[in-house]
Amino acid sequence: MYGTQPVLPLNETRKSIHVKVNINKKKRLKMSKFEVGDKAIKPKGYAFPCTVVGVFETLAGNVRVVGEMDEYGLLHIFNENQLEPATDE
């Protein structure tokens, strides 16, 4: 039921969201074919010309790439193999 949990003040948290980020602190991020700022396209299926705004590794160790669609600003998280570097054509 709603309202049964106490509301915490803004400066107090029960659990830090940074815990998951630091689980693999000693492990380095796998090499990715993308860096933030790279232009990319989705070569199969629907068109998604984008700029890479994030590259990260999941807890399972898989590389994910966040692309921001150039025309609309839509963010999408891709498996790295779903995108290709954009060419200047």
C-alpha cells in the first residue's frame, strides 16, 4: 500500500547507488570500438544516426554503447555490435 514507507530527507540515503559501480573497480573496461563523441550508425533495421554519449560495461562484463540520435535527441542503449562507425559520405 502507498505511504507505508517513511520518506527520507534529500541528504540521507539507505543505500548508495555507487555500490554497483565499484563492484569491479579493479577490473578495467574492455576495449570498445567507440568513444564518447564518435559518430555512429545502425546498419541493420531501422535507421539510427547518432553520436556516442556513453560507453560502459554491464555487471556481466558486456560492453554497451549509448547513442543520442542526431535528429531527435533520443537516447538508446545498444550492444556494441549493433552499431558501426559513421563514414563521411
